[in-house]
Amino acid sequence: MLIHMSRRSYDQYCAVARALDAVGERWSLLIVRELLAGPRRYTDLHADLPGVSTDILAARLKQLEGEGLVLRRRLERPANATVYELTERGAALRQVIEALGAWGLPSLGEQRPTDAVRAHWVTAPAG
């Protein structure tokens, strides 16, 4: 049984509404995007999500854990760190992230001076 951390819901018997209940909060899908590459430490997630506050990042990670999309685990020594990683259900969001990226690519335009950029965000459009 999944624990829903957020009280906000569309309260609609609709698969799209239920999906948005799980990942529709601001920053949620960008966190998933970062975790698609593999487990990440909190500090690394925060560094690669410019503009997110630590409170929001912590809240979104907790919500995604509650939805069964992300799990937190402790690495053994010598790493001795806590990482966040996608569950199988969370990893299934890859196709959603890829579809959103393909859909958004035509509106990307020129980079603005205020735009943050990370090398791993840049993907070449398929052939």
C-alpha cells in the first residue's frame, strides 16, 4: 500500500489525474530526470537542480518516496553516504521524461542569460 504524503489531490477517478497526484508537483519530474542516470546523493541532486530550495527538494523526495517512486538507502563503507534512487515504477517514468523533452525541444530556442545548463541535460534529437 502506498503512503500519500501530500494531501493535495485532483480527486478524479482518472489515470492522468492520479499520475499528476504522484508527480505533478513542481520539481518532481526534474528530480526523476536527475535520478534516471542512477543513484544520487542529496547534495548532488541539489547542485544539479539550480533554483530548488532545500526545503522543497526534501519535501519532493519524501513525497516521491511515499508514492513508491524513489527509495533512500545508505551506501556501505567506504562511501558511507545516503543516496536516492528510482524504484522500478519510478524508472518507468523514463518514457514520460523523454516524451516531454521531445515535445519541449521545438520551443527551447536560444539559451537565455539566466538559464542554468548542465551537460547531462543536453540530448540530441533522434535522427
